[in-house]
Amino acid sequence: MPIAHFHKATNPATEDEVHINTDAVLYVEEPPVSQIGQTAMQVMGLLTDGVRVTESLSLVLEQLPALSMTLRHYHAGAPPEGASVVHIAIHNVSYVVPNVPQTPTFWTIHFKDASELRVVHPLPMDL
């Protein structure tokens, strides 16, 4: 069980650390500038807000197993700054289904812990 060490993003800033089992990461994304932290991680069992850390997205991705990159889907349309790029831990995906017959097509990724993430069409080749 590989453990990665990061600094938790808080407001006001603190030196709090967070230790994450890299096998438990579901997906990683860079939050909008208006939100706290440089990188957000969703981990198994954390069904609400993800873990936000002060490390850059590239630094976090270096410490995680291979992830698949795609764009997040928003029912109400993408935010003004554009859709978030999400990096998905394929080893934690349970199944993926399209929203057909609705358009535009998007996909719902169901993870092993029963959480979900909507992503745009088309899917990455490795999903």
C-alpha cells in the first residue's frame, strides 16, 4: 500500500499534512482558481468534498499510478473557466455507461466505492 504525503490546503493556511493511500485515489483534478488548493483528489469512501492539497497537479500526478485523462461533464454547462480536466484511476473503476439516448452524449463512471463521475464523450481509449 503506497502512501503519498501532501500538505492539506486550508484557509487560513496551516502546515497540516495528509497521507493518502495512492491505491485509494479515484480521480484528481485542478480546481478553479477561485477555490482553495492547487489540486483536488477524490478518494475511496470520501463521498462529499475531495482532499485539496497545496502541491501542483503535476507534482501530485508524479506520485500516483497511471491515470487516464478526460474532461468533466456538467449538467448545467461548463463553468466560465471551462471544463475541468480529470485524471481517472482506472484500477478503481467498476463500470462505465453512456447517457443515451439523450444528447449531448456523456458517460457516467461508477467507481468501486459506488461514487460516480460524469465525463464528456468520447471516452479515453483506455476506458
